[in-house]
Amino acid sequence: MAQPYLRVEKLVKRFGPFTALSGVDLDVWPGEVHALLGDNGAGKSTLIKTLSGVHQPTEGQIYIEGKPVTFRTPRDAAAAGIGTVYQDLALNPLMSVTRNFFMGRELKGMFGMLKMDEMDKVAHDEMLKIGIDISDPGQAVGTMSGGQRQTLAIARAIHFGAKVLILDEPTSALGQKQQMEVLRTIKTVRERGDIAIIFITHNEIHSKLIADRFTFLSLGEVIGAGTKEELAGDDIRRLMAGGAEIEDLAQMLA
Ligand SMILES: Nc1ncnc2c1ncn2[C@@H]1O[C@H](COP(=O)(O)OP(=O)(O)OP(=O)(O)O)[C@@H](O)[C@H]1O
Ligand SMILES: [Mg+2]
């Protein structure tokens, strides 16, 4: 594969007089996890909302497989293979795994009858492929663990055509065991080789455990980027702190 699946060039996003993103570049390759890191207010959510068709860029260009694209709506972005799993996961805890999996995209037969058996099988099999075996897809999502819910939302995005899977802080609200479950799911998706993953996190250790490539945002600008090999451990720590050295931070405390 000679080009990234998704490329962002010189992306600018202004809200009125406020510049949330100023000239952001990003390349996302299939079979890779690209960690997007940065402090609160760095512009991570603004960037992914622009990639997902929620916001329109003020300037700059998005490319899919080398071709310039414009997403006027989230539907446009989804049709181009952008699958975004937001923090709230968009799941209904009272409904079953299967109903959540197909929400709004149900398989129907004659007279609009739901093909429940077929949908149960698809939901079960798609989740099994990325690492969890739900014995009863008829169970309510509210009975699943936080990690399993994340896996359900990821399996759903992949089933419905995501080529770029955008995960907004997938591990932030979970305990450690479940965090590791979710990281394993992400690794499994990466190993398929055909899906590019953007992994938004505040967690340095999680990013080091699974990311192949890193982009650091601070106040709307890219302050560092590179592959795991290019970025030594200390670099990652400094960039996580918005580019500050520990001496700078100590100065701020003094
Ligand atoms: N719709 C909007 N209108 C005006 N300003 C906005 C809007 N959305 C975001 N911003 C501003 O843009 C900046 C970047 O916000 P954004 O939510 O993208 O940061 P973030 O990196 O996702 O932060 P967090 O880690 O807290 O989620 C912030 O200063 C925010 O107040
Ligand atoms: Mg955010």
C-alpha cells in the first residue's frame, strides 16, 4: 500500500474568531493504530468531528486514498468509510446486543418482518472476530461490561463498512482489566490489516502499548508526530505535556 487511506493536509477550523485547529496534517495507514494525543482543549474532538462530517473545515483538505473529498454530513463521511465510535458509544442499555448492533439498519424479510436469527448470528460472529464471545445476543446491553460495550460499538462500525475506525478515548472510563480487553480488541482489528485506526487517548502507556504512529496536538497545532521508532520514550512524555520539559512545569509551580 503506497499511500495512506486517509490524509489530512493543513486543516484549519475556526469557530467565529476562535481557531480550534491551525494547519493540522495527519496520515492514517491501514493496519496501523495512530494515536492522537493532547491535553484538554487541544483540538482532538474538533479534528475527529471534522473527519466525521460533523464540522466542515474552514481551510485545508481531506483525502481518501489520494482523492480529495468533502463531507457535508456524517452520512457522507460514513459512506467514505469513516466509522466513529464516540465516548457515549451510542448504545441503548435497555435493548439487546443484536438490536443495538443493527439499530436503524435491521435486516428485514417479507412484510417487513425482522430476521432476528440472522441478525443474532451476524452480531455474535462479528463480535467473536474481534475477541468476545457473547453467548446470548438477546441479552440487554446494560448487562455487558464497559469493555464489551466498546467491542460491540467497534464491531458494529466495522460491519457497516468502516475503513478508518476513530475511537474517542475508548479506555478512559474503564477499570484496568477492561482497558486491556479494549486494547486487545484494537490490536485484533489492526491485525486484519485493512482497517486504519485513530486512537484518541490521554494515556501515555496505552498509546505506547498499541500505537504504531503518534500525533500530538496542543492548542490546535501539531507539536510532534512520528512512528514509534522515531519517537523515543522521553519524547512522548514531553509531547504529552504539551511540549513542556519538567523544568518548565516546575517553574509554573514555583
Ligand atoms: N462548537 C464550538 N464552538 C466554539 N468553540 C469550540 C467548539 N468546539 C470546540 N471548541 C473549542 O475548541 C478547542 C478544542 O476543543 P476540543 O473539544 O476539540 O478539544 P479536545 O482536544 O477534544 O479536548 P478534551 O481532551 O477535553 O476532549 C477548545 O478550546 C474548545 O473550547
Ligand atoms: Mg475531546
